[in-house]
Amino acid sequence: MPSHRKPPVRRRVRKQSRNFDPQAFLASAGIGRTVLCLQPKQAVFSQGERADTVFYIQAGAVRLSVLSQHGKEATLSLLGPGDFLGEGCLASDQPIRLASGYCYHQTLPS
């Protein structure tokens, strides 16, 4: 004979998520973290290179662009402090860079 009792209610306990703090992450030493200081028009990475690194912009700006087979260049975006670039290599199976990233504007620390 089947039981008419209700099964116990399981309450989901939400774990508190902590937001990623890039300043704390970059302040600690560790494998895989390098700080680059680039001059305007200096390449961060180039279209066609191996995609194996993600970059975080602490200061200044980076222009992301693509070059067509006919030599025409198109700007995809301008990125600034707090932005990531190159993250396509993490989220997909992109073995090479589909765009180029150049230092667009440098802001020196005061």
C-alpha cells in the first residue's frame, strides 16, 4: 500500500558568491601573472597568433581590430580599465587569435 506522506522538503541553500577582484588577484604573486606596460601603437597580440593568454587592462586603452584579406582594417572595439581581452581562447576552441589588440592610449600611474 503506497504511503500518503509527503517527502521531506529540501531547501536549497544558496552559497554566497564572491565577485572576482582583479586588483587582489594581480597584487598577489603567482604563476601565470605578468604585468605589461605598453606604449601607444604597441601590439598586445596579433591576428593569427596562438591564442593562449587572457589580458586584463589596469590602465589605458586597447583597440581590438581585424584585417581583411584585402588589407582593410576594421576596429571592433575600444577597451579600457577593468576590461578583459583575449578571453575567446577560454570559452571556445579558438586555437588562434581572430583579431589584433593594440595599445591605444597609455595612462601612466601618478
